[in-house]
Amino acid sequence: MTRKVSLFSVVLLFGIFAIFFMRFFWGFGYSSDVKWLQVYQNTVELVQDKYVKPVPTEQITYDALRGVCEARDPFSEFFPPKEFERFESDMQGVYGGVGLYMKPVEEDGTIRVIVPIIGGPAYKAGIKPGDVIAAVNGETIEGRSVEAVSLLIKGIPGTEVKLTIKRPGEEKNLDFTLVREQIHIESVQTARMLDKSPGTAYVIMADFQESSPKQLEDKLTELKKQGMERLILDLRENGGGALTAALKIADMFIAGGNVVIIRYRSGEDEVHRAKAGEAFEDLPIAVLVDGASASASEILAAAIQDNRRGPIVGTHSYGKGSVQQVFEIDVPEKKKAGAKVTIAWFLSPLGRKISRGNEGEQYGVTPNYVVGIPKEKIPDMYKARQNEWIRFNTGVKPEGASIEDVDPQVVKAVEALNSPTAETGPPAAQKPEKAAAE
């Protein structure tokens, strides 16, 4: 092959060779690693020489690094410089968005709108629950994670972003040009007493922020004054968030048991326990989960289940029980790329692995009561859920069926809370990998 490798590739390869050179002197298998590095270099040159159209070495390298990270598990990612800038601004809370809750649909690999935030740009433009996001700014999002799509949508407040939407029942895609705004999202999205089940409170948590424990505690205190005797905590569509928030919320309901175990590569365990004496330790509770309940949601649900505090109702959770650390990577032209790499696993209090791994491995949280949502009821479910947000934010009860009328998972949770023989604890099919440290 005669084509010269670009300066970018030379710099990258020089850096990698330097690492392997040092590893040689430290005795870590130099010759084997260099052979594989040569395979990489040969493949880059092959693509540059033979592919049907020219491909910049920078793009080839970024694509390769995406593969290095993303092939490890679904949660490790590589961010080229522009994406890394958006990621960092997101972490710092300085960004604009359009006000959408989204979820991945495993059956078809799409990203679907759960609900637009009331008053946000997407809501005002007419984007609806159940809409499928097909492209962002003309770029297809096929194969992208929810986090990656979110980063594409977010940007500087006041700037525009175009979303291409595929709406069920519509033949043609719909384009929406939205102006980004600063979006402030409260974790607690609904907190009320159910109309048809006296004494039962219903709370929806959308995510886990540092402020979430205080928000939830304040709402539960209000509900207690209204006669709350039992609680349904809805973690469906909740993709997680701050681990510290999940630990504090678990502490509200669990009297002194383990909450989560963090297992590192070394095999060392870090065990987090709840403190006794919190306000809601004796409050009967049922937790709702589904295939989009992930991370901190699963940690909380697994803690409730393993400590036999109450039944879990719904469908199997997503299976994201891992710790990622973000690393900054220098690239040419004084730019910064980044990599988010899994460095530890979360285990439930009884040692059950939460994060999905190899095919056939148990993962996530299996409900005590598995209750699916029939396809024909999904539109009514989305509408009822949006009505809950409207009711919570405006104080006005919208017309139409409520969550109690159309949601079989809520109905089952009410039934379980009122049963003296309700199932709690992990299902027999979901056994722990290893006894937890005490």
C-alpha cells in the first residue's frame, strides 16, 4: 500500500507505540500487543486506499475508538471533541434542551418519546408521546443510545435544532424546528392520593437528582397529612441519575439493611447500608418498574425487594447497574476527546448482578408481579400519564380516563398493597451470584 498515513494517525500510533514500549520493559506482553497494533494500522491504510470514497483518518480513528469503548458494554462510550464538549456542558448543567423524556425500544432499536415536558419547546410544537425520533439536524440516529441522541438535541439556549419524527399512523415523517431553552426538571412529577383507593398515595419520579431526596420527602410529608397509609412509587421510564440520591431515598424506607454493593475490578466490595430511624421505614410501599427503569431506579427497586420492604410490580427492568468514569483524552490540534468507561458493577443487597452482561446471564430487577401493558392500551397509558403531569403542574384534573382506570400495573400495585400475603423479596428465578458482604 502506497498511500501515506496522515499526521493525525502518526501521532496516534506514536503514542500507542510509546505505551507498548513501556509495557515491554514492565513485562506485560509487548510483542503480542504490537502485532495487533500492526493489524489496526494495516486496516486503516486499507480503508484509505481502497474504500469507494476518501475517508479522513480522523474519522476512521474516531470510529475505531467508538468501537473500542462501545464493544465492551452498552454503557461505555467514546466522545469525539464536539460531542465531548456537549457532554461536559450537560454534566455541568449549562445547556438548553427541548423538553423531552425519551426511551429506547429494544424490539425495533428506536428512540421513542415518553412524554414532552409541559410548557417546553417540544410540547408547544406538538410533539406527542409515542413519537419516534428518526433524525436530529438531518442526521439519522439509528444505532445511537438515548444518551447520544440527547447530546445531539442539547445545545446553547436560543439555538435551533431540527427533529425528524416518525409518528405512528402517519405515512410521512414530520419535521419540527425547535428553539432550545434552559430546561429545569423536577424529579417528582406526580404526588397525589389516588381517587379510587382511599389511603393510597401515588408518586412518579422521573429521575434522580441531588435535590430528589428533599423533593420526595417534602411531598411524602404533605401526603401523610392527607391520610397516606401506603405508597406506590412509580419508577417506570426513570433512567436513573445520581447514585447518592438513590441511596438517600432508599434510606427513607429501609431500616438498617444493605442498599447496594459496588464491586470493582479488583474484586473489592464497597457496601452501602441504610440507617435506622427514618420517617417512612414502616410505610407499606410498592414500586413500579419497566424496561426503561435503569441505573439508580434499579438500585432503589432492588434494595426495596431484597430487604422485603414491599412488592415490585411491572416488567423486567433495563439492566444498567454499573459505574462509569469519564476520562479526558488529548487529540491533535489541542482538542479534547473523552471516554466513559465502566469501572465497577452494582450488586443488589443480596448480591444479584443488576447490569446486563453476557447472553444468558441474569440481570436487572424481576418484579414480584409481572404485569405487561397490552399494545392496544399503550396510547391510553401515555395519555393518562401526560394527564398526571398536567394535574400535578396545574392543579386541574384533565378530562378522560385516569391512571387508575387504564393502567393494569397501578391496579395490581393497589391490590398487592391491600393484600396481607403480598409477595416480597427476590423471585426464586433471580438468585444472587454471591452472598453479599455484611
